[in-house]
Amino acid sequence: MDATCLFERNRRWARRMTDGDPDCFARHLAGQHPPFLWIGCADSREPAEQIVDAPPGELFVHRNIANRIDPDDTNARAVIEYAVGALHIEHIVVCGHYGCGGVRAAMEAAPTPGALGRWLEPVRRLRERHEAELATLADAERKLDRLCELNVAAQVAVVAELPSVRAAWAEGQPLSVHGWIYRLCDGLLRDLRVSVSGPGPDRPTSAGRHDDADGPERVQDADAALVGGQHVR
């Protein structure tokens, strides 16, 4: 594919935007006031704005492989500090997706080499901590999807401990951190029910398990027994 095709797509998009709202771009000059910070996977199949039908200016977005937040990652911390301290966003959404390639790599017996392997090492450790639970799932894809859920929950816990987030709560700033997951097979989001809206010992730290993806949502504690059904990616 020729990269110059993106210019033509850009022009078509800009025309569509102004056809429906001639002042849409002019309003952007006044600044941004997004209510949401979206922390997602860099996977090309999980485009943040499209999957929630958000117009420009509604999402402040940070994406990387396996939607990880590392407390020592200056890039991610700067994004969150700016979103919380300058933009005063109200919601941080950590969104993973089933079938995540980064999480799949972390499940392999041999560590991934290079920078990617170093980046995914915390996900490998997460897998090891939950080895007993994952062993109850006979199907490899179900193990993968469960680890994708656990990874989202783990990142929510990391975000909730960041100094900028805790400072916002200490000052009474309305701020919630959510853990969601996206299904590639049908384009739908699911709430893992690990949201945090302030400091405290009762914060959820483990994602509920979705065992019947096509029926009513059933969320269980990570240590609960497996209910019948299967994950659908």
C-alpha cells in the first residue's frame, strides 16, 4: 500500500466533517477539554475513537503494546499527569482486548527477546501469579482471554497508585479509573467491574471473569470456581 493514500483519505474525512459541521475544526483552536483519558493497546484493530463513536476532542489517548502502565515509564506518567492535572479529565479508561498479541507473547514458555520482552515481563509475572487459576481453563484461548482480563485489572491498580491520581483524589477532584475490555469478534466493550473512584483498602484488584460472553454478563471473583461457557474473542 502506498502511504500517500492516507492524504486522500484525510481530505475525504475533513470534507465529511465540515459538510456536517462547518465550524468543527475552528472550535478546536480554542483548546481541548476531553472528559476521558483512554489507555489502550496499540493493536490496529482497537481504534479508541471509532469503537466508542467519539468525535475529535472527546478522548485524550495513550496506547502501547498490551495497554500497560509502568510506574517508571516517563511517557505514560507524563500523559496521565497532564490529563489529570491540566485537562482535569474525569475518567481514565484502561481498555484491553481479547486475543491481545502482547499478552499471548507473555504466555509463551520462552521469553520474548529485546525491548518487547522487557516491556512484557510484568505480564509474564502476572501470568505466573495466576498460574493456578489459569490451569483450571483447559483451552489455550480461554487462558489467553482470562490473562487479558487480569492484565487490565492489574493496570487499573497501577494507575490508582500513581502520585498524580492520588493527589487529585486528595484534593477532591472527581476522577474514576475504569477497566474495560474489547471483543474483536463483535466490536463490543465489556466492563470488568474493577473501577476505582478514590483511595481505600477495598479497591478491587482482580478482574471479574466473563464466562458467558453471549448471554447475561456474569462477573466473578478471580478465585471463584469456573462457571460453564467460554470466552468469545
